[in-house]
Amino acid sequence: MNSSFSDGLGRKIDYLRISVTDRCNLKCDYCRPSSIGQPPPMCNMLKFRDLLRLVSIFAALGTQKFRITGGEPLVRKGVLGFIRQVGRTPGVKQVALTTNGLFLARMAAPLKEAGVKIVNISLDSLQAKKYAAITGADMLPEALNGVEAALKAGFDAVKINMVVMRGVNDDEVEDFARLTIDNRAQVRFIEYMPATPSAWTREKYLAMDQVMERVSALGSMAPEAKAQWGGPAKIYKLAGAKGEVGFISPVSSHFCDSCNRLRLTADGSLLQCLFSLEKLALAPMLAGGASDQQIAQAIAEHARVKPAVRDMETYAQDMGKSMMGVGG
């Protein structure tokens, strides 16, 4: 790894999240609220050839993990071939995917063959009516079939991400935790955070220590060691469980001091953080004939001024954009 690719505080940048589309077949309010309006035209998205060029530049800098996100990444035509090419890029060590799971029943096996190592599935309810209310779609069976297909496909890890919202789905915390008893999945509980300010209300916020209390009531929890690029989750295993539970607390206990990632939006903006106000527009450089060396230098300079910490509520109020637009 190129040890020089760090920010100004010495945090190594070895992880890039790539949003390949801002489109999604669901309408989760905390990610895609109706107040945001319609996303920009499809033609504003970077071509796959440009994304692959950036992957190569980042890999040469020292980035080793690449996560494909959206929107819903699997709605973009040709994404499977793109993922395969990412995995074949010299220097790339791990390719991961974040999805809502609706296409996994038919795509889990091809994604595994294409080189995806880790799949994160966003799933906020196990109850049909509640799932429909949160997502705007009556498609829970399809989502659960996707989870089952992912577990059977043989990925290195399958992670189920649940955003815990007080009064909405917090009564399902125990049910989600129980999924780990018989399944080799990692269920990750995530604090509800103000990533889309027009949709966020503090009344729905539930601190992660309260979530941990509920899960621990099911039985003893033993801490587990993190895997490489394991991320900010605190990992535990319930007694007798095949899988793991994870707790992510971006609001009550931020993890900025260990942040190792940058984010690339579908239209080619490089962000230092989910809550970044500053961005580096890479699309004009790609279209304007900049060399790989010039682009790499601009990326390194942008990473170098990555702030020590974000006050997410302050930044979120100024963002004027949705999580779907940033890349979830």
C-alpha cells in the first residue's frame, strides 16, 4: 500500500465508496424524502469507463477496498460487468456492495462470481406493513428472498443494516438480533442520523446504548474482533449464535478519528464525508483531458484537508441534499 495516501491527520485513506447511480426502486423517507424532488438527469452520471479510470487511480494511490453503492446500484444497466472490472483492477483487494436486496434472488450468485466479497443489505423491518410504510413498496418477500439468496451464495460476509427509528421500528430490534442465532449473517443496528435534514426528526432518534441493552437482554454477548476494513461497528456474538450483531453510533459516539474513507457521487464529486460541504468535481477533469497524475494529485490534496470531526447536525442542515444523492 502507498503509505503516502493519508489525510492531514495521518488517517490512511484505503476505502472508497462509489455511488454508481442516484436512482432507487424504493423511497425510504430518511434517504429519499419527497421534499428533495426529482434527481438530476441520468446523463449527469459518470460513465463506467470514467469510474474504472478513477478506481485505477485510487488503487495506485493506495486505496484497497471499494464499495459499490447508490441509490440502488443494481438498477443501473451494466453494473455487473463494471463490478467485475473493479475487482480485476491491480491493487484492489476487496469489492463490497450495498443494496436493498430486491434483485439479489437472481443476482447474488452472479455478483459472487463477479468478485463481490461482502454484501450489505439495507432492511429496516421484518413486518410487511411496516416495511411498505418505510420504503413505499410492498416488497418485503422479495427483500427476504434476497437475503436468503445472499446467505446461500457464499459471500465472505452478509451484513443486514437496520436503521433504528424510535416509534417506527425499534420494537423489532430483538427480532433482528434473533436472525443471527441460525444464520451466519451480521445484523448491524445503526443510529438514525440527520443525513437528509428535511426528513430527520430527533423524536425518532434512539441512542445505541439503549439498543444494546435490548439485544443483551436476549443473552450474553461476547465481543468479536473486527475484520480488516471492518468499519465503525462494534461487533458482538450472542451466546450460541452462528452470526454476529453490530452497533454503529454515528450520533452518540462518532468515529471520525478512525475514518479511512472517501465518497464518490454518481455525478463525479469526491466527498470527504457523508456530511461534507466541500467537494472535488472530478467529472470536469475527466472530460477536460487531465492526466492520471493530475487527477491523483487533486484527490490527494482533497483528502489531505479532510476535517478531524464533523458536527453532523450542523452540516446536515446546510447540505441541501439527500443521502440518495450523496451515496448511502
